Amino acid sequence: MDLQTKLDNLPTKPGVYLMKNEDNQIIYVGKAVNLKNRVRSYFRKQPKEAAKTRALVNHIRDLEYIVVDSELEALILECNLIKKYRPKYNISLKDDKTYPYIKITKEDYPRVLITRRIQKDGARYFGPYPSAGMLKDTLELVRKVFPFRSCQQKVFTNSRPCLNGYIQKCYAPCVGKITKEDYQKLIEEIVQFFEGKQEQLLTKLSQEMNDAAEALEFERAARLRDQLQGIQQIITTQKAALASENDEDIIAMARGIGEASVQIFFVRGGKIIGRENYFLSNTDESSRSEILTSFVKQFYMNSQFVPPAILVETDLEEKDLLTQWLSEKRGTKVTIKIPKRGQQKDLLEMVGKNALEALSKKEMELEHQKIRTIGALEELKRYLGLDVLPKRIECYDISNTQGTESVGSMVVFEDGKPKKDQYRRFRIKTVQGANDFASMYEVLTRRFAHAKTDHEKGNDDGKFARLPDLVIIDGGKGQLQFARRAMAEQGFSAIATYGLAKKEELLFREDEPDPIVLPRNSQSLFLIQRIRDEAHRFAITYHRSLRGKRNLASILDDIPGVGEKRKKNLLQHFGSFSKIQEASVEQLAEVEGISHTVAEEIYHYLQTHQDLQARLKQIKPEERKN
């Protein structure tokens, strides 16, 4: 069915529509109360200022639609499809985060955990919190004040407490050092804290401390004093925001070219507990109301917590529909309001200033990045006399230890930035011993032979099909000579190639005796150094992994009773040498052909080796020579 026929037969019901380009990719997702009227409106004459809509229509080759029962269902489906497909012409929230929560488990002796998932398991949840790092620090302070358990034990029959019990980081309910009633009281105090009722908790603990002191229970009074001081320390890190103790999200934005910065402050219990900034792309022709509406949809679709109040700086499109959706998501009424005066309006203006500051900072960073990347490439083109801007640079390095486990690395930088999915590594196959020249010849031969094959087959998407504008060889004239020979043999001698001497950082070109010296403080030199260091890191990482496997294989060969067959069975069972090292005697004995006696032999041999390695790491290099 062609596009016009689909347009003629659209239903008049609510639903979601998906527009596709000639490659069958979804480029826009929208919702409508009346699909026929809404979708057909795109194909009417558009005003001059609607360049984005005209560009969208020019690329539409097909469309699909999904009929739903209500506008609310259409809203939810639209949010889910935008999140799934990230269409080109939709306003897109670039950062998709899941926030951490505090979870207090439903157990006889509850635990206090950090989680990113809310489940219907009877536990109590508090949050969300914008920073996992900050939350961990807060929880650690809370644990010092209220030593709750963190172990996963379900049956408390231990004869002695764990380490946390010994160092007084846990009241050790596992050995009966605290009654169930007293432990539950401890948990309720933690609940009060995370509900934002710190002032009430301070008053309560202060009274208990005074009562304990009057009763001459000085040890208990001292513990309560420490708890009071700990809570006061945490409270000083939080900023009072509102006169009330409400939970609210405060949202404001600032506009840039092609994107918008949206700042959200999280207020819990009347205190600002944190903030986050987000960037939305594709916003040029959108109103402030449309941008904020898109943000609210995408943000709360991903969020597991919706506060009872959301403060915004301008009216949202479909405000009533959004309010209905958010209220259903929360389970109780949610209001979206624009403060007109007072402390809430002042706070909203502060959020807007923070959004503008974040946008300005990003624009400065992008400008600096442009200087470091595009500016560096333009410098390289000029200093090296290249015919084209070196938008794709490949760098090669060789790594080995006294000729063993030789490997080569190929790293790729595009537009001055690493393109890690294009990195390739080579295990040297034809060279014996430490011969970097021959190894470089093998690596470049293999790389460009693959490129030649891809081009002959017309395979533009092949792993080696894309050719560089510039090749850097980590090494001097010798490595460069062998690399150029390999490239010429495969028919790619036209690609500009330079050898980079490691110490002096001089660039050598084939058949030119004098090196090129890049200015010491130039962005082009810094870029070359970053590329060379990345090639070296990538090569040495691969080499070390191979060397580690070889060393561990030789260790297995040295264990009495372990021959080729048992070694093969061990590797097949565990999948890697590191997992063999981590295995217990019982796990080793599960391997085919490994008796319990042999398992003990393997276990103790590997443990001895690991202990020796640990001791060697503690010995200084100068001491090892003695």
C-alpha cells in the first residue's frame, strides 16, 4: 500500500503514528486524538519558519499507526516508542538515567540497601537520589549512627558475630546482642531520618540522652550523644529550601542553538537533596512549552518516583493529560504549577540560572574541544603538507616481552577523537623472536590485505574497508620502512604515512632524511601524543592478557597430577584461568577427571602461587635485585 493510500484510509480514533524514511527507519513518533486529522496536517503547506517539519515531510516514505482507546494510552505509548527508537526528528532527552533509592527490607531484622529498582515486595523505599556517590556517603554516615546489619543471613544461628559485629559497625542480631524490638526501634529511627524528620529525631534522641544521663546510664548516654552528633553532621550537608516539608521537583530551562539545557532540583522533606542537568536536542523550532512538555514526558517515563508537586516556569502543553498520567503513575494526586510569587518563584529562578550556567559551560567545553580536535587536524594538515584534512588517523604499535607473545595494535581516531569500535589487534603469527620491523610488516600486510579484499568484493561495511587519511607508525625509520613496503605491496602506498620516534617525538617520512618537528605546545603534537599513547596502551593490554594466560598455563603444567587432558577439562569447565584460580576445592572437584585429592593439590598450589605474587608486589624493585 502506497503512502497516499494510507493517508486516505487513516482512522479517526486516538493513537500513535510512526513515520519512516526510505531506509525504513523510524524518524518521528507522534500521538493524536484523531489520527486522520493530525497525520494529514503534516502534508499541507507549511509556513517558512517550519523548516524542521518540511525536512521531516521530505523524508517520509512510509508510516504506521497504532490505535488505542484513549488519549492517555496514546501518551504512554508515544513515550515508550520515543525511548525505544530515538527518532531523528523528535525532541530527544540525551541522558537516560535510573536513580538510586534507599530500600529498607521487610525482614525480622531489616537491612538498609541502595537499589535502582522499586519492587512490590513489602519493603520501604526512599528517594530517588540524584547521586549514587553522595547517597553511599550518606548511608555510611547513617550506619555509623545506627549500626544496622548488612549481611545476607536469613537464619541467625552463628556462635560468633562477623567482622562488622566485632568492630561495632553492626549490633550483631545474629548472636542475640540486640533484641528484635530494640532493632526494630533502630530501623524506625532510620525511617524517620530518610523521611526528612531529622529535627524530630534530634529532639527525641536528645531527650533519651538526658534521661539516660539522669539514670546514670552513661554508656547509653554516650552512644546517644554520638548519634546526635552524627545526624547533625549529615544535616549540615543539606540545604533548607522551602518553608514546608513537601516533596517537589523544580524544573527550568535555558535555550541554546539546536539544544536546550533543563535543570531539575529535587526537594525532599523541604530540603534540596540534589540536582541534575539534562540536554535535549532537536529543539530549534520548538516553543519553551513544547520543550518542557517533552522533558516531563521522557523524564517521568523513566523515573520510578513521581513527587506530589512539580514546579515549572511555563504552562505545559496537554497539562491536564500529563497531570492525569503522573497521578496514575504515582497512585495519588500530582499537581503541576507555575509559582507566581514568593519563595517558590525565587527558587525556580535559581534553577533557571543553573540551567543557563550549565549550557554556557557546555558551549565553552565544545569550543575547547573543537580547538583540540578540528584545530589540531588543521595544524597537522599544514605541518605535514597533506592534501586532505586527516579526519581518520590510524596508529600502529608492537608489544612483546623478549620476543614472546608479540602483538600488534591498530587504534583509530576520527575527527580527533578515539573511535574504539574501530580498534583492531593482531597476534603475530609469522615472526619468531623480538623483531619489531618484521612484526610491523606482518600487521600492516594483514590490515591492508583485508581492506583490499573488502574493496574487491564491494563490501563497504567490512571491518577493514574504511581507509585512513593518515597512518602513524609508533617507531623510527626501520618500522616505517617495513610498514611502507607492506602498504605498497597491497596497493595503498598513496596513503600518507609517518613514523613517530618515541623519545624525541619526531615525525619521519619515507625517503626524507630530515624529520618534521611539531611545535612543542601545539594542539597537533598533543593529538599525535594522545594517539600514540592509546596505541601503546591497547597493544600492551593485549600482550599482558596473552602473557598472563601463558604463565597460568605453565603453572597448571607444573602441578603434579595435572596433564594435558585435565588441563583441557579445567579450561572447558571454568572458561578462563582466572576463574580456576578463584575456584574452591569443591568446585574444582566437580570437573571431569579431577578427584578430590587432585582438586586439593591444584587449590593449594594456586593459592601458594598467588600468595607469592602478592608478596613480590610489596617488595621494592631495588630490594628484588638483592
